Amino acid sequence: MSLLLELDQVTASYGSVQALFGVSLSLREGEVLALMGRNGMGKTTTISTILRMLPLKSGALRFAGRDIAGLASHQAARLGLGLVPEGRRVFAPLSVRENLIAAARPGAWDMARVVALFPRLGERLEQRAGTLSGGEQQMLVIGRALMTNPRLLILDEATEGLAPVVRQEIWAAIHALKASGLALIIVDKTLKELAPVADHAVILERGTTVWTGDCKALTPELTDRYLGV
Ligand code: ATP
């Protein structure tokens, strides 16, 4: 499979405050990458940089064979970069149906396919999004991102704070998305649920890639050193 995304020694700053000091990672079509690291180590900043919401200071950023370092975020989205951001933002006054329609772009994903992935949304198409449970809102946010027909979907803490049953539903959907051939980057704290779906992992420490490899190679020593509290 060909290379879909490549970051090579990427650095980035919030104004004068540097947050990324050398992030390198790569992902092929259809692969799932776990982006890991303790709080504040630069995972969300790396995602913001990939999605062109934060300027690159140096390094290289390529997506689908193109240098995208100079693109604006709407241009990156049009190329097929999709995001499920931290914090579950839905359009609260709009219905589930309207939330999905508002995100739609031509491609393989439509409302019927989202409803097949998340049947709970199908039962609630006319309900106002603001009145959904936290888990249902997260399903809607994932559904909205899919409606844009991404080539790469990035999930930032998609299961954070959700009840175990709902977490399982979201992980099942993630497995189904992988099986459909979609490339994914997943930021999540639970290695137990990440490891079975992720092909490989990248660990960040203080804005730098410090480890890259197969999830199965993440020994307790490594997780203690890089992910322990
Ligand atoms: P978490 O798991 O807590 O979300 P993270 O690994 O995603 O952590 P980032 O949010 O990327 O970490 O933060 C990386 C560094 O950048 C931190 O030192 C953080 O304080 C800083 N930072 C994040 N957002 C901003 C901002 N808007 N302005 C200035 N500094 C920021």
C-alpha cells in the first residue's frame, strides 16, 4: 500500500511558544496508527498541525503524495483529512439528520451508511443533537466526519469519559471502519482497546517522537517509561 501521510521532523509553535520539536510519523493507505503520550506531550498539537490549523515552523508534511505544509485547513479537509475533535461538538439546536446533512460531501458515505454503522442514530434522526447522550453525540460527531468522505480519519480521545457500553460500541465501529479500508489515526489512553486495532504506534514526549513501532512491541517497561503517570 502506498504512503498516505508523512511527517518528517515537524516543528510548530503557538505564537512564540514552541510545542512540537521534531515529530516524525508515517501511515499507509488503510493503516491504523495509535498516537500516544502522556498529557501535554503534543498529540493534539500534532493533529492540529496535520490538519493545517497550526503553521509548520520546519520539517515536511505530505498527504496523498502532496506537500500540504502550505495549505489552509479547508484545503486539507477537501483533500480528505477528517477530524473527530476532542470534546464532542455537535450543532446542538439542529436535529441529528440536519447535523449529518450539513457535513455531507459527495462520496461513498451517506446517511444510510452512517445509520448502519450507528443504529442508535437512526432511531433518533429527528431528535435535537443537544439532547443526545454523550455517547450518542460522539457517534454523531464521528458520523459527521464520515459524511465528508475522508481518506484519513483522525480521532482525538473519541472514547474519553464515556460509559463502558458506549465505549465498546465506538470501538466496534472503529474496527468496522478499519475493515472497510479507511486509514485512521487514533489518540486514546487505553492501550488495551487500542492495541488490537492499531497496526503501529508512535509515542510523543515533549513534542518529539521518541518511539515508533508495532503495538505488540510495547512492553510494560516502555509503557511505564512513556505512558505511566
Ligand atoms: P492532552 O492529552 O492533555 O490533550 P496532548 O498530548 O494532546 O495532551 P497538546 O494539547 O498538544 O498535548 O499540548 C502540547 C503542548 O502545547 C503543551 O505544553 C500545551 O500546554 C501547549 N499548548 C497546547 N495548546 C496551546 C495553545 N492554544 N496555546 C499555547 N500553548 C498550547
